[in-house]
Amino acid sequence: MWRQGDVYVAEAKKVPAGAKVLPHCTLAEGEVTGHSHRVAERDGATLYSHNGSLFLVVTADAVTLIHDEHGPIPLPRGTYRAWQQREYSPEAIRIVRD
């Protein structure tokens, strides 16, 4: 498993049936800074959405997950699930703002 700020990426067996192909490779937008967690080599991967979860399929030998405030993470060819860390409060569960 890899972590880049509030974004986590873990290997997955496969993309679920019925997942939608997304037209970008941005795993999360930074709401405070405007920086995003994204794949640098856009043509080396495809991002899917299924029931609120993101799945990334890396078709190149490797791609790099980048963010302006965090170190780059190389991801080898494979299938991954990505999610954002959640913040708990007694009133609500919120996505952590990076």
C-alpha cells in the first residue's frame, strides 16, 4: 500500500464490472491548495469509478503518482484501488482536506 498525503493506493484484484472510465487520471483534487493527486503519464493508465470508489489500471511498465506538496510515487503495471483518508467527528464523517 502507498500513501501520498491523504490519498491511499492499494493493489486490487480487478476493476469491478460496470465501472465507468473517467476522462482523466486525477485521484483527488486539493481543496485548500488547488494541487491534485494525479498520474503524470496520462497515456500510461486509465482511471475508473464504481460506486464511489476509484480504480486505476496501469498499462505502462510504470507511472508516477504526483502532487506538488508530496513526493512522487512510482506505481508498476497493475490494478489499484485509491481512496481518501476520512476524518471522523461525532457530528459527521468528512474527507480530510489536503
